[in-house]
Amino acid sequence: MMKNQISYTFQNNIPIIAETDVLVVGGGPGGFGAGVMAAKQGVKVVLAERYGAPGGMATFGEVTPFMPNHTEKQSMDKPVFTAWRKRMWEYFSSQEKEEHPFNSEELAPYLSKDIAILAMEDLLLEAGVKIFYHHTLFDVKKENGKITEAIFHSKSGLCAIRAKIFIDATGDGDLAALAGCEVETGNDEGLCQPMTTCFKIDHIDPAGKPSWEGINAIYKKCKEEGKIDCLRQSILGFNTLHNDSLHFNTTRVVKKNATDGVELSEAEIEGRKEVRKFIAFLRENVPGFENARLQSLAHHIGVRESRRIRGIVYQTSEDFFNRAKYDDGIARINYPIDIHNPAGGGTVMKYMERSQWYEIRYGTLVPLKSENLLMGCRAISLDHALHSSARIMPAVCSFGQAAGMAAAMCVKENVVPASLDGKKVREALKNEGAFL
Ligand SMILES: Cc1cc2nc3c(=O)[nH]c(=O)nc-3n(C[C@H](O)[C@H](O)[C@H](O)COP(=O)(O)OP(=O)(O)OC[C@H]3O[C@@H](n4cnc5c(N)ncnc54)[C@H](O)[C@@H]3O)c2cc1C
């Protein structure tokens, strides 16, 4: 696959702002997991993020709740994800703590985007990660197949960061694509899952509002009567920590490419058009919503799917159906296959029993063609259907922590990711408390 932008010849005067062992680009659930785990291994870690805070979709995308990825008895995403949840809980008010006591194995999914930011930043800084916010990756320099520098744009203009090992945690696989790695996009027709602008509504009357089923019955009727024209077949929403507030994951923007700047901008406008329609629909038609107010709106449209790299291992949905286990497995997942229709209404769901899981292999984090690059985000080497199950925040945090562990091992052993033994990465993760 060709680099997806015009090529430049750089002068050698781009200032180097940092030299490090490991550079993580992107501070979403994946980059957070990568940064914390790599730094815990005692190597020098820098994390560069285009926005002014960590969290990615969890914060700027207003995505909530954490989708369940656990057996009947325990979370499958340890230790970084559970540490994140614990630190968030510590920021709860006394009343919230009383109403929602913390239990690391408990499945309570609540997520507040603002305390998610504080908790992630705490843990990154405590682990010793040097953070550069407001730095957007836009190119890489390579020598003899290896990335030598990642080039960023910031308020100061262009700058570069040198590293031994690079981790792509951009969600979209920007770093891998810029490094010339092979990528694929979407389903067989190249269409990705829809984008969604998430929002929260509060000032709802908890006693007067219908259940989710009731809200959906009203939505269906209004759709039939032509009072609302949105693609989703039903409203997808979730309770929040507070009983006068609900979260909506229900707008749907299809057939736009999140890695095309113009299309992404168009998607933001389209997504917010739907938000306006939904707020009006709720206020005008649903009891209890008469005084409802927009509490919070995503600052970045939610991107479920974009590029996925081709790695030295490629896993498909067969592994979901076979509950496949591997001796180089670095994360476990039992979240369903969950494909929001890339072309219109409807969602395909295929479930797995709670006592079972499949495993993601180390090689899915290792791009075929870049010597010192690892993937620590949703853009790993899976097919469209398996990606739909693996993309949830707890699991992505675990891919990140595995990439962070592998990067630290590469630095210490002076090897490249492709020659690292995945079984040893698994063992090292187990020693840190991973559920493997
Ligand atoms: C609408 C929607 C609903 C979802 N619902 C749920 C849910 O309910 N529960 C759940 O668990 N999961 C859910 N998911 C999935 C989950 O949110 C994502 O798959 C997950 O956040 C991916 O994590 P990531 O770290 O790979 O990428 P992201 O969260 O996208 O983070 C990527 C980070 O990299 C940064 N970045 C990107 N490009 C650059 C660049 N060029 N330079 C510098 N920094 C860059 C971004 O700013 C961001 O901080 C949902 C996703 C969407 C879109």
C-alpha cells in the first residue's frame, strides 16, 4: 500500500524535541495502556497526542460505557485497565462511591469522560511517561526500513521525536500508514462501520420517563409517522451514574472515510444534524424529557473503524467462532461480534457465552513491513468482523499494554518486534498481573 499523502523532502533543520526508547503516538485507551506498561518496565517513554488530554474516543468521542469483557467472575483486562477504573472511582463524590462501591472484578460500566482524563493522566505521569499534548503526527522519517523520527505539527511549527521503538496508538493506524505499512479498510466493499456523534442528555424527570423499551416504542412510532428520519432502527442508549441523565450512542453517519480530512469534517456536520433531530424528538415526544438539556456532546465524531494494518499474523472471525486460544495470546475477548451496518440501518450481533473467550495473538500487533513499529490500538491485524468484537475500550487497553510490554522488551534485548517471541510477551504480561 502506498503512503496516502504527497511526499515531501524535509530539510534537516526540524528541531528534535525528544529522544526516547519508546514513542507512543496517540493517548486513547490503547496508547494509555502502552505508555503505562512500557514505562513500568523501566524504559524511557514519550507519548505524543494531538489533543490537550488523553482518552481518545473515551473522552473526545464521549463514548460510554465500558463494554463488558469479562468472565462470570473476573475482568479479562488487567492490570492497566483495572487501574484506570480504580483511579476514576477515586475521583467519584462520596455519594457516588457509596452508591457504586468499587470492586475490580465488578462489571459496573460507568465512565465519566472528565474523570477519565484525570485518571489516565495521573497514571501516565506516575509511571514516568513524558507527555506532549497538542502534537499531531503528520509524517515519519525512515532509514534502512526503520523509522528514525516521527514528525509532528504543534503550535511551534514542525518538530520531531526520535525513538528506538514506535507504537502506533492513533486508532486509525496513521503512523503505520505513513511508514508505508500495508493496511486494509472496512468490509469486502471497503465500507467501514458507521460513525456516531455521541451525546448525553440531563434534566430528565427520572420518575416520569419511560424505560429504554418505552423510549424505543415511541421512536419506532414516530419513525413510521415520518416525524423523525434517522438511519438507526432503534435508539441505542445507556444509563449513566446519575438518574436524571442518559447517554445516547444513536446517530449514524455512513459511507464516510474517517481518514479523509474532508469526509471527516462532513461527518461531524452530519452527525450533529442528527443530534439536533434527536434532542427535538425526545423533548417533543417522550414523557419526562420536556425540560431535557444537552449535557455533553462529543468533540470528535465517534470512529468505530478505519484502517487495520496487515501484521505478521492475521486473525479472522473464525477465531471468535472457535473460541481460539494461542500460546502467544496477549489479550482475551468475549465481547460479541457487533457490526453496525456500514451502509444503513441494522446491526449484526453474534454472542459468545460468558465463560468463554478467544485470544488475540502477539503477531497482530506487528506490521508486516516496518521493523521497529508496534500497533497499540484498535487498528491491529484482524478482519472486519473480528475487529467489531475486539475494538471495545477494555480490550484495546489490553492490546496497548501488550504493545508497551513488547516495546520495552525490544529495547532491553535490542531486537525488533518481529523477532520477539510472543510466548515470552505473554509470560511477561502474566507476571504483571494480566489475565492470560
Ligand atoms: C460511537 C462509538 C461507540 C462506541 N461504544 C463503545 C462502548 O460503549 N464501549 C466500549 O468499550 N467501546 C466502545 N467503542 C469503541 C472504543 O471507543 C474504541 O474502539 C476505542 O476507543 C479505540 O481506542 P484506540 O486507543 O485504538 O483509539 P482512540 O480512542 O481513537 O484513540 C486514539 C488517540 O490517538 C490520537 N491521535 C489520532 N491521530 C493522531 C495523530 N495523527 N497524531 C497524534 N495523535 C493522534 C487521538 O486524538 C486519540 O487520543 C465505541 C466506539 C465508537 C466510535
